[in-house]
Amino acid sequence: PRILVIHGPNLNMLGTRETELYGTQTLDDIERELSLLAQQNGAYLEFFQSNHEGDLVDIIQGAVDRFNAIIINAAALTHYSIALVDALKAVQIPFIEVHLTNIYARENFRQKSLLSPVAQGGIFGLGSYGYSLALLAVCQWFNKN
Ligand code: DQA
């Protein structure tokens, strides 16, 4: 399958950002690991990170006819971006929501995800391993008949 991996605001700072919460792996480290796993499982991956809501909307709109699935950590936008949810609904590409931390064990304002109700599934609290699990899940959808 062709999978678009999207990272929202501030995830470009992984590695130095609140490491007690988000760990010391950089986004590059995570993407390198994922690329290897994709190769091993016959998946094609593209990565996109932006701190800008509109750029994320644009990349989602542009995914139509190009990708079979989206893996997205929308970061803070998860909790308030109706535009992002609308874009995901509009393109009708199945997506998996990933969070490094357990958003349900954090501040109140993080305990609501606008994406979850329209996601195929979600993984939270497992650190960067969550992306790997999401990738394997997508491969499994497309390998079974
Ligand atoms: C996050 C959780 C969000 O609440 C936060 O704004 C992030 C990262 C996570 O991966 O745990 O930036 O999406």
C-alpha cells in the first residue's frame, strides 16, 4: 500500500522537546525506522511535517488517488482543528490516528480528539512504536483479501 505519514505542529522538535514525555528520538530517527519497516513489508511511504494547519489540509487534499491510507499524528491540532477533520472526511482515505503519549492521561484539553470519531483506528501512549504498529495494521488491511 501507499501510505502518507503526517506529523503536525512541533513534532519537528522531537528529540529535544519535553523529552520526559516524548522521548529522545528525533523525527528523522522515527522516519528512518518506519522506512525500514515499510521496505520489509512492501509498503511505500511518504512523510510530511508542518506547523501550519492549512499546509496539512493541502497535503491531505492532495492525497486523493495517490495514497491508500494515512497515518497521522496531528499533535495539538487533534484537539481543535475542525478544518483538519473536514479534510480527512472529504478525501475518504482511511486513516490511523497516532499519539506518542496517552492523551487520556494528560491535561483535560488533550483528552478530546476531534479525529477519533472518523478514524479507522488509533494508537496512543506507546511512543514511536505506535507508528510502527499503525504501519503494520495498514499493510495487513491491504494484504488480506
Ligand atoms: C501528541 C499529543 C498532543 O496533545 C500534543 O499537542 C502533541 C503530541 C502526542 O503525540 O502525544 O504535540 O499528539
